[in-house]
Amino acid sequence: MRGKMKSKKFVLFLTLCIGLALLVVGADARRRRRGRIKRAKVTKSQLIEDALKVYVPPGDFDKYYLFLSGGHSGQIYVYGVPSMRHIRTIPVFSRYSATGWGYEYYSRKMMGPRFTWGDIHHPSLSETNGDYDGRWLFVNDNAHNRLARINLDDFKVHQILGPVPNVMGDHASVYVTPNTEYAHMASRFSVPIPTEVDLKNHTYKRGTYAPIEEYKTKYKGVLTFIHIDPKTGYMDLEKSFQILMPPWDFDLADAGKGPSYGWSFFTCYNSEAEFIKGKPLEVVASQRDKDYIVAVNWKKAEQAVKEGKYTVIGGMKVIDPTKVKGLVYAMPTKKSPHGVDVTPDGRYIVGNGKLAPVTVVHSFEKMIEAIKTGKIVRHDMGIPVLDENVTKVAEVPVGLGPLHTVFDDKGYAYTSLFVESAVAKWGWKDGLKDQWKMVDKVPIQYNIGHIAAPHGDTVKPRGEWVFALNKLSKGTHLKVGPDQPESCQLIDISGPKMRIIYQAWPEPEPHYAMCIDAKLVEPHVFEVYTKETNPEKEYAVYDPKDARVVRKDDHTVEVFACEIRSSIWPNVVEVNEGDTVIFHLTNIETMRDEIHGFGICGYDICGVPTPGETQTYVFKADVPGVWPFYCVNFCSALHQEMQGYLLVKPKKK
Ligand code: K7E
Ligand code: CUA
């Protein structure tokens, strides 16, 4: 009896348990489903077709490089397209122990003593005649107002310029001009100027103080044109200039091309030119229905500099456009526009109106006509404002929150819609029956910021793909904690309808990306550094017999070392406590990919010289004792044996 009762209760209990478990499982499955992308039903054959478009079998190469900005990670991430596989991280403004960047001496010097991070928003490939030439990639630093140049023969940074005086919050950057004559830098955050810099040591000397109540009068925006040497890519502040502007918040830039060559365009918000203590800028800067696209005739500005029509402020040549006429015009554009993008033919300037549901299109020809016929409606803080009824040729009703636009090879534009989480496709080209008409829209997961395409901002877009660079990825991946990866969705634009077919998870934070045909880069990528291309050749030793420790003076020891499978020469380095040690290390391997590393236990030294490359590490031998050094990169069967000792003899007491 009791047994029966027991078993009855047990069955009831079991049923309850199973029921509960089913409920939980059901809820969990529902929760999971909720997180997944809602997508239109696709047939299996369509899925297979999509998959084959992105599948690059092992051993085969991708067709394009995609350079994604890493935002406040201070790095650039290199992907292959269409596979969307990450192939390289290029550290720029932040230390990266994987390659020794910011640990070895020269990169550390370029980064300077003060800054340990940067904020990269807009990478920009060098151009010749308005199309990418595959030589260099320039990047901006929104935080510390610097630019860097990555050489695409070794995928490393070779120059960091700045901080640049006067410009603050360099966001409208880099967007090089069609023959890489100039890189743009502009103030997103106006400040009183000058801000003085110590260029050699890559740091600030001093800014200028003025109370926030004097924002309108004492705070200044500047538009900066950084000169680039066409042969070497060297950015030269001496040949650069700035244009003094009202304290508007300059947001993005693009260079004119074709007929608009010689002009640059900047969007701005806060044309109200106000910053009020305790009042949110989002309210203050949204009072006006329209802000501006500011057009700058940089060819004419160049001429003005030649004629000496500038003043030197903080070491920069600064032109005042209220004194030198004909350089700067403002075109009213609604509303708090974000991106500005010039069409491939250079005839139209597209403003993405952030708080308006339209993209606003100005005609360059009409702009020139307005200037020539004096269609100036007013001056705003000294800047002539052109009649929008003359310059504007279209408002394309794309949808909510347009931010950025890129182009394909068939006369269509693709605009990212942040608020709506969508991409809108519309026609822009003359003669197209769809000109100024939206023809397609695809939902994005979620909150798309920038948008990119192969050669999508050049005179010759390649079509095929559009990349949606999304701010949020919620629930479209396995859970990884309260934080979420960013998301980059690959959209097939080869047909009349856009199709999202793939997704990658880039590191924070891909603002913008550049996509280039691999054929333009691959042929000139180094396999190894030769004795000529080794950037620190004067300190190289190419034979273990020449490896040596040289005492330079009472406090300095210079080491000339080399690495080859599977030894480090010399394997014992003896110094005195308090010595400064200058350690040059050459990787004398002659085959691509045979990299070695270098680390000293207890001394925070880390490096990875690539084949044929010399790196230098400088440190003070401040802690006496015995400190092993070793190769940090697994390189051969006897990698573990690649080790040696740093002996630091204690000072006599
Ligand atoms: Cu993220 Cu170009 Cu800084 Cu737009 S910016 S989204
Ligand atoms: Cu060399 Cu590991």
C-alpha cells in the first residue's frame, strides 16, 4: 500500500518534472529564436548558392582586402572578402604585444610618451586619379588629433604625425584627395586656439584657456589640409595649412573629384555655435532645421598660402576665410547631417541628414553657378551661405536616420539608415530612370553606422558587395557576456535586389572600412626585408659571429643580437645594475613567415622581428639578478631552446 502510494506520487512528480522541463526548454528555445535574425524564407538551393558565393576553400585567395577601422582599440583589422575571414591586425595607436608594437623602441617613439591609445574612425587608401593605388592606408585619431600612414608593402605603420596643433577631435578625416595631395583633419570639438604641440615627442605643450561662456567668440573650429608627399607618402606639417572657422562641430569630409576636383566638403552639426553649461548639446545643436555642408576650394587655399595670406597660429599656417574671399561657402543641409559623399562622377554632393528622413543632394555645377551669380542668402559668422534653392537638386526619401552613402558600378547609391536599421538603394546617375528614386531596402541587424563597398568612394566603384558596419549585434551570435561584438554584414548587390548573405564579428569598433581589389596590393607586398629595406639596417648583424655586447660608456650598453632557428646570439648578456641597455635584434631568416619573438622575463620587453628585420628595445637594467630572455613565437621544433640570460650585476653597496 505504502509502496503503491509512493510510486503514484513518484509518477506524478515525474510528470510534473518533465512538464516543467519541457516548459523551460520551450521558453529557452523561444528566447533563442527571438534573438535570431528574422529573415525571409529561403530555399535550400538559394542557401547553397549564397554559401558558395562566400566560400573560399583553404588555399584559395579572397578577391578583396577589407580594412576595418578599430575605433578606440587604436588598431586596423584586415579581412578577406568575400570569405570575411580576419587575416591581420595592424596596431597603430595602441600597444600590441603580438607584434611588439609599442614595446620596441621606434614604434614606441612614434606613439610618444603620453598617449597609449587612439580612436581610428576613417581609414583612407591612397589614390591616383581618384581610384585606389594600393600604396598606403592613412588613418585618423579622433582622440589625440594624429594621423598615421600604413605602408601596404609590409602592412606596418611608418609614420605617425601629430598631435596636430589647433585641430581638436579630428573626426572629419582622412578622406584623401584624388591624387593623395592632402589628408583632411577638422575640429569636431571646437576649442580656444592655439593648442601648442611638441611634434618631435608627439605630445601637447599647452592649450589655451577661455571660459565656456565665451564659446561663440573664443572657441574656434579649424579645417586642416595635411600635405602628403606623392612619392613617399610622408605627411609634412610644414607644407600643410588650416582654415579658421566658427565653432561649428565638423563631422565628416569628402574630397571632390572629376569636375569638383580641387574642392573638399565637410558636414557640420551645431551650426548654432553654442555650448551651454548644463544644457545637453543634443538639444542645443538641434534647434536649427538645417546645418551645413561646407565647401572649401583647397586649390585656391593652396594659392593663398603661396601668396602669404595666412597667420601663423600654434606653428600652423592659418587662413582666415573672412579675409581671403572665395575659399569657403556653406550649403544649408538638413538636419544635423552626418556623412557627406561625392558621387563617382564628382557632380553631386550627398548629405546624409541624420535627423531627417532624406538624403540631400547638391549639384556641384549649381553650387558654382550660385557662387558666380552671387546667390548668397546671408553670412553666418562671416561665412557666405549659398541659396539652397539653387544648389540642391534632390531630396531622396530613403528612410530614418541616414548616416553614410557609398556607390556601386551601375549608378546606384547605398545609404545606411541607423534609426531604421536598414540599407536603402537609390539611383543617382544622370540618365538612369531611377535617378533620385529609392528602388530597394533591406533590414540590417542592427543599427548600421557606416557602410562600405569595394572602391565604393572612388571614381570607379566595383559593385558586387556592400558592407553594413553595425553598431549593435544583439542576439545574432552566441552569448559572450554583457558586452557584444560588433557586426559586419555582407550584402550581395549583384542583382536588382540586395541580399544579406553573411556576417562577421569585427573587433570594436568598425566605424568605416576600405575595400580594395587585392590585385592592387598583393604584387608589392614584401616576402622578407632585404638588407636595403630593413628599416633599422644600420643596427643589423647578419652573422651570429658578429653578435656582440658593446659597452658605450659607464651607463650604457649596446647589444647587437640576431636570431635564427634555433638560437639567439649572444645567449648571455651581462650588464651592471642601472645601465641603459640598447638591444638591437635582427631576425636573419630569409623565408617569409619565419618570425621569431623576443621577451625578457621580468622586464616587460616584447618584440617580434619579422624575417630580415631589425628591432630595437631600450630599457634600464634597474632590477639586479638573472633574467632569462627567449623567443616568444613558436618557430621550430627547437623553439623552446631559443633562450638566453640577461645577467644584471648588482651595484656595490
Ligand atoms: Cu562612426 Cu564615421 Cu565616427 Cu558615422 S562615424 S557611424
Ligand atoms: Cu624563434 Cu621561437
